[in-house]
Amino acid sequence: MKTFGLDGNVAVHVLYSAAGVATTVAVENRGGYLLLDCGDGALRDLLEARLKPARLEGVAVSHGHFDHVGGLHTLFGFLRMVGREDALPVAYPAGCVEVEAFLDGFFGLYPDAPFAVERMPLGDGDEKKLDRWTVRAYAVKHRGSTAAGVGKPIPALGYRVGLGGVSVAFSGDTGPSENLRKLCEGADLALVEATWGKRDLRLNPRIHLSRAEAEGYGRLAKRFGLIHGMHPSEGGD
């Protein structure tokens, strides 16, 4: 875990982030926090960071790939088990079938869940309040990829999160774009994906950023951190 402390008592915790494994980021203020993506192991990572699930104020999902949504079932199951009653706002890209299917499936299986979800499908430029947090969506460019090749474009968003005059930019997964520049520019902190290392020969700008590209966008913010690098077992550097 890596933590960035910001003015206004805001702390940004990169709980875990590795491409093709999981990404989960928590933006915290005065005990409550917002999750940006919810990768596998998110519940465990929250508990180890002493971020109480009861204080969760919202979730913003960047896109539907498994390494960004794989922890939702366990997190929601835990909230049901402990009896959460407050509604939970969940933002996601409009047309993201994975999140819609998960929400339909979970509450179909567990109609006795004591909490409801406020669904917030967002498009480019949409701005919503998730509890105390202001979240603005920026459409970014991302595609799926497997050993069989590069897939079609998918609904994908980066988010600009604001609270008390502090702003945090979160790129999600993306290739280069003008919208990504706008997202990062002037933010107090930008977390930018840097999937491809400098020695990686598989660079594909339709899917992800290289480390050099990510640093270029990050420098548009006051501070930046790189996330979503390749796990060492996958040949990351």
C-alpha cells in the first residue's frame, strides 16, 4: 500500500494495483472514504489498512474488466453480513454490462440485503455527488485484450474526485487522449496507469499507457503517482 497525504485532511491510499490482477484505491477524509475501482482482495486490503467497510461512502468503477471489479461480490457480501443499512452510491460507465450484471445478480440472489445501491451510470462530463464526494467523469480510451488479440473499445471512465477544494484525478485504464490531459491538468494528485514498462515491446496505445506517457500526463497535476504496472510474474519491470 502507498499513501499520499493531501491538504484538507484527504489521504489517498493505493491499496493494491497491478495490471491484470487487481486495482483498488481509497480516497479518505475524516474516517469516511470513496473507493475508486474494487479489484480482487479489496475487502482484505481495506481491513488491513484499517478502513472500516462501515465507513464506505461510495464506489466509482472505471470499467468492467475483472481486475477492476473482481472484489465487488466479497465486499457486498460482507456489507450484507454486518447489516449495513445506508444506501451505497455506485458510479460506473453507462453501458458497462459487467457492473449492471453484478448488481442485478447480487440483489437477485440476496433480496434480504439490508442496504440498497444507488446506481449512477455516467457519461463523459457527467458530475454527481457520491455522499460528500463530487465525482466528474471523463471518457477515456480502453479496449480489452487477451492472448487472441485486441478487442473492441469498451465503456471506460477516468474520474476527478473533489472534496473541500482538494481534487484527485484517477485515470482508470486508458491509452493516450485529450480527455486524459484535461482530467489530470491542475489536480492536486493524479494517479495514472503505467502498464507498459520501458523495456516492454508490446506497447499498444489503444489499450494502455507506457511509463513515459503516464509520467507526461502526471506532470500536469501538482503531484502524481503511477499505478497499474505489470506484476513481476508477468514480466513487469
